[in-house]
Amino acid sequence: MNGSLRIGRIAGIPISVHWSFSLLIVLVVLSAPGSSASEVGWLLLWVLALFAAVTVHELSHCVVAARRGLKVEGIVLLPIGGMSQISGLPGPPTVELEVAIAGPLASVGLALVMGLAAFATGAPVWPPTLFSGSWLARLAWLNLLLAGFNMLPALPMDGGRVLRALLARHRDQVSATRIAANVAQVIAVLMIVVGLLFDLWLILIGLFVLLGVGAERRSAGIQQVVDGLVVGDVMARDPTSVPAHVSVAELGGWLAAFPGRALPVVEGSTVVGVVAMVDLVGRPAGAPVGSVCDRTSPVLDPSTPVFPAVLETLSRYHRDEFAVAVAGVPAGVLYRSTVEQLLRGAGPRSSPPERRRAA
């Protein structure tokens, strides 16, 4: 997420803090007028304990997601909580259910451990308390509250994802998303109303849920258009490729005759990147294409689903063309414009401007 600062890595998962987190620290300090430096320090320490619990919660989502074959980008901590950046969701209902429930279960587990530790040391664990008494008891109740709050059935919160996964077992995922989104919208409005009466943070969370609901609705609409399609259905099928040793001048002359065309770049018979005219601009005429092509964008497989994998790829990489290969052998090129036409309701383009073998 833009505006985030990487602060570390746990279990191989990057942890970042959004710049807006600093506003929370300021609000905490301003909310304790007349307090001593020691009291403010303890309050800030409690905020850090809260976000340590949030981090464990989010890490649980990420670990389960990674074990189920999903791509985990990292975790971003925000003033209203944490956000796991996981590609491939919602995915199959079973996978989404397992990923969604992992966070609340981890929080409940932490609550039990802290509660048992408090009991073992003779600290009172009842009545519930968050701001006084034993830290062990307070952390136990904090994690239990975190688990319970996240299980509210409001997308994109964990409970909303659990609800959608359960609904998707008996109906298609698009209708499951729409039902879960309707429930989430009602809960978000209630949060905002209650927040106006009691707590500013509930207003912020309610607004966050409303934004998330809007995104989920748009995602469901897109899924309905492209559901079941794979890269092979929308790519330009053409095994034409360019060897990595071909010079920029040679390829540039060829590409000039075919505006908008892109080619997979091969070393031997294996695709190593993709090249278009934009990659050649300003490059030395004698430079080999293999040194100027884009080797960072992924080489797609024809079996890769358009939703959500390809759409996430288009969002993550600022390219208009992607090489497609089967076991490293060129199969064609996927053009961003083809997918965009499809999302606008137009039929997919079957090929780029004209096919012709490169030098």
C-alpha cells in the first residue's frame, strides 16, 4: 500500500505501518491532557500491545493463505487495525473460510493463553477489563474482543468472509458476495449511527466497511463477466518470439511496422521476458534485446484464471503486454486492452494488429 513504511518481516511476511498510524499516536497523546509523562507512556505501550495482537491476528491469515497456495504480499497496520494483502481471494469457499477464520482463532488462542497465565499468577480475570488491573488479564480480554469484533458478518471483515464462504457452498460466488455485501452494508450503517452517539472509531470502521462493500460489489460484477475464463481464452495465440541476442535496431525496425505489438523474448527455447516498442526507446541500437526487455513481469500460463489472478497481475504490474508460455515455450501474448474490452462488455480481441515472424 502506498504511504507505508516497512518495519520488519515475520515468518517471511513483510510488516509495514501506514503513515496515518502516526495520527493515532497523536490522538492518544492529546486524549490524555494533564496526564504525566509516565501515564502517557503506559497508554502508548497499551496501544503497541493492541497492535501486536492485531499483527498476530493478521499473520495467522497470511500463514494459512500461504499454505493454501495463495500469494501473500504482506501486512499493513492502519489506525483502525491491520490489513493482510493476499492475492487470489476469495478463491474456493473452503480456502476463503480457512483463511478468514484463522485470524479470530489465533486471537482466541492468545486470549486463552493470557487468561490462563493471569489465573496462574493469581491475577483476577473477572470482571472484564481493558484499562486497569493485571496486564495479562487485560491482554486476554483484548484478544477476545478482537476476535469477536472481527467476526461481525461485515465484508471485508473476517466474519463477512466467513459468511460469504458458507453461502458459496450452496450458491454461486457472485450471489454469495452480493448477499454478504448487503448484510455488511446494514452493519456498517449501524456502526456509523452508534459511533455518532458513542465512539469516533466506530464511525471510521463503518466507513471502512462501506468502502470495502463497494469494492466487493464491483469485484462480484467483474467476476460475473469473466467467470470461468482463463488466459488461453483471451490471449493473442501466436508462438512468434524474438531471441535475446537480436539487436535493438533489428527488432525496432520490425516492431515499427506493427504498432502495439509485443513479443516474448527467449533464451534458447525458454521465455525470459517480454518486449514492446516502449522498451526499446532510448536504448543503444546495438544492445541485445535480452538486456532491455522486461524480465520482471510474470510469464503467464494459458490455464491461469482471469479472475482473480490476471486482474491482480494487471493491477500490480504497469505493463500493457504479458508473455504467455507453456513450460517455458512461447504460446502468445496477453494484452491489457483485450481484458479491458472484455470488462467493458466487448468481445476479446483474437490477435494483435498483424502476425508476422520477427527476425
